[in-house]
Amino acid sequence: MAIGKRIRFFRNRKGMTQKQLGELLGFLGNTSDVRMAQYESEARTPKHDLVKEMAHIFNVSPHALMVPDIDTYIGLMHTLFALEDMYGLKISEFDGKICLCLDKSDYSIYTSMFNMFHEWQEQAAKLEQGEITKEEYDQWRYNYPEPDTSKHWAKVPSQAVSDMLTEELKKIEKQEKKKQKKKKA
């Protein structure tokens, strides 16, 4: 989630308007809500000191506002927290293992995410069972959501060719029916 969306998320969570937040940050008059709108739309990016001030107002870590750096454990954790906020991803324990689960409370998000996770799980299972190689698995992941990475392509005729073939088949069927009638007579 980009920083502008995170600012909006935490501002709304606090029940604040853009103007109220801008004034708390020291922007005066009409500039307070305009500046916040610019940050939230990402027309402008707040400097680090301002991010720290906003984090203090929201009573959160500055990491919760910034675009997480997933190359660090802290950044990864804040990415997961953002996924919880955006997509209802939940953490739980199952058979002594920590698991990430989908929350069913928003069914439209749940079904979309479930279908995507299910595709991922199927590919991971194929890898684990030796049905595909690590290279094929990586090809699938790095080209997702491209539906077919098997490189087995079939040519599909154009609609005009398809229509022409259908008409010819209908003519052949009619001729066959006429032949059948003549044989019966």
C-alpha cells in the first residue's frame, strides 16, 4: 500500500479530516487540507520528519505509514499488516504452525483472494509432488496471472473461418440427411 493510502487509512481510523490533520502538523488556513490531499493523492511525498510527526499523531510506528521495504523483517511485517488492513489477511495457528488465513467477513474480497491463493497452492503442491520442476514453478509465479505458461499453444481460427466451417458442416449434414432419406425410400 502506497504512503498516501496509508496516511488516509490512519487518518480515517482516527476520525480526522484532512484539514484537522494538516492543522495538527502546522499547516495553516486553506493550505492544511490542500497539503494533506496532495500527500494522500501522492502528488507530493512527505519528508521523513513529517512522516514521523504523522506517525506520532496516529500513535503508530513510522514504518506503518511508509511503503514497506520487504527486504527487511520489519518491512515485511508492516507489509503483512497492510495486507491485513486491505485484504483481511489474518494470522492464526493450525496444527502448531503459524498460518496466514483469509477473513470471510468481506465475501467479495475473500472469494477473489481464495481463488488466487488456491491457484498458488495447486502449483506449490505440484512442485512438492514432483509434477513440475522448480523452474516451471518459478515460471508460473513470475508470469502470474498469465494463465498458460506451459508453452503448448493451439491456433484458434478466426471467427470468420469458424463461421465458414460451421456453414460447410451444416451443408454436409443436410446432404447426408438427403442421402439417408433416399436410401429409406
